[in-house]
Amino acid sequence: MQGTVDGFSYGLVTPVAAFFMACLGGALGLRCTTRSLRHRDSFKAGWLALGATSIGTGIWTMHFIAMMGFSVQQAPVTYDRPITFASLGVAVLMVGIGIFIVGYRGATALTLVTGGTITGLGVATMHYLGMAGMRLHGRIEYDTLTVALSVVIAVVAATAALWAAVSVHGFLASLGASLVMGGAVSGMHYTAMAAVSVHLQAAERAAVGTGDTATSLLLPMLIGPAVFLILAAVVVMFDPLLVMGDPDWQRPAARSVHRPGVPAPRHVPSYGEPANWTARPAGRAARRSVPRGGHRSQDW
């Protein structure tokens, strides 16, 4: 028997809330990654770890908020708690590997593709591991082509997010990048859910699902990760380099301005200029140069 699947049981409430959590985690993760790449100090690993945890937590929270709107009309859906929370660990670990590769190997094309592929596969693994934790009176099947498309979307979104972390400057630009990332991750989720079909069988109807319902998972799912994301946002907001970027006086263009009491940079002679030429003090008569051969040249 074919089950009737509904991914929007609460209307637009769950998609909008899921999108918001994905954007929040993406924004914090991108800003932390940017901080570690542009300001190399002893806290580099800490910023990268905070960024990876923020992105992984945001994506995981997005997934299960969206799954609260998933239902099968003919069968109740429950969840296995250990597998559900194991998917959170997979998300943070895989995203962390991708971010650390870019953070310590540099923002080259190879590292971005490698880190983005690992991060995207981590997002996809988190999704399908979370789906494996579902318990219902039936069998879940997937359309192969749609699953492959969802994995491609995850890899492309993750690669674009890492590129934005190393290329996008300014708070507003990073905010826009996080919105794009949240949309891409949400699109990956609903693309993957479009591949789902549920087949109910009479023999399996007698089995009783064990585990927690989506409603009972809401409290720990929102309290734990949401508190972490709020604390991460507080850390970001109290770091002016993350919010405002580099001040003008620290930019390379401003460092070349001559300041009183600091020796001027050494003069590099241009083409056609004598190598031993030195600037003369203002107000002092120019000296005549007498080249070899005794002929007096014109004044400089």
C-alpha cells in the first residue's frame, strides 16, 4: 500500500523556521571562518571550530524543524533518539573537516573544491542518517536520481559557502551570503524529501514504532542547539573585527602614508635616473655635477 506523504503539515511555519535556522548557523559559521582566515593569531583553531559547530548545528536544526512538518497519513512517524543525535555529530565533524582544510591549506581552487565536497557530503550524510532514524509502519524508498541531485546541491552549496567565507568582505555581504547558503541548504533538504516514498504493508502494520515523536523532540532540539547558536552570536557580536571588518588605519593602503618621526622609505631609482642620486634639502642651492672629461653639465 502506498502511503500518503505530506511534507508541509504545518503550512509555511516549518519551512520558514527551518530556513531561518540555516541562515543563522551559516552567518555565524561564515563570519567565524572569515575571522580565522584574515586575522591569523593563536585562536585560529578556536574560530574554525566555532564556525564548523555553528554551521553543523544550524543545518541539523533546520533539518529536524523541517521534519516536524513531515507526516504519513496512514501511519504515525517516530524517531530513534541515538541515531537522530548521531546525525548532529556527523554534521559538525564533516563540516569541521572541510573548514579546517580551507583554514590551514589556504583558499586555493583545490582546497575550496576539496573542502566543499567534504562539507557537502557531510550535509547529505546528516540528512539521510536522520532519515534512517525514522520509525513508521512501512518501508521508506528513495528515487535514485533525486537523491543524486540533492547530494550535488549540497556539495555546490557548501563549496559556494566556503568561497564566500574567503572572498566576501563586509558584514552586509556576509549576511547576503548566509541567506544564499540557507536557501541552498533548505533547497537540498526539500529536494531530498521529494525523493521519498513510503510503502505500507499489512505485516508491518502490526509492528509498533518505538522512539520519540517529532513533537517530543522539539524541546531538546530547540533548547540545546538554539542556546549554542545564541551564545555563538554573542561571541561574534563582541568581536568588532567580525562585525565591522578591518578599520581604515589597518588597511594596507593606509600603512604606506609617511608619519612624522618615521624614516621615509628608501628611494628606488626609476629608469634613466642615476643610481647614486639623492634628494637635496629644500632651500639649498643645487650643486653642479662635473662628469668625467672635465665638461660641466647643466644644473639639475
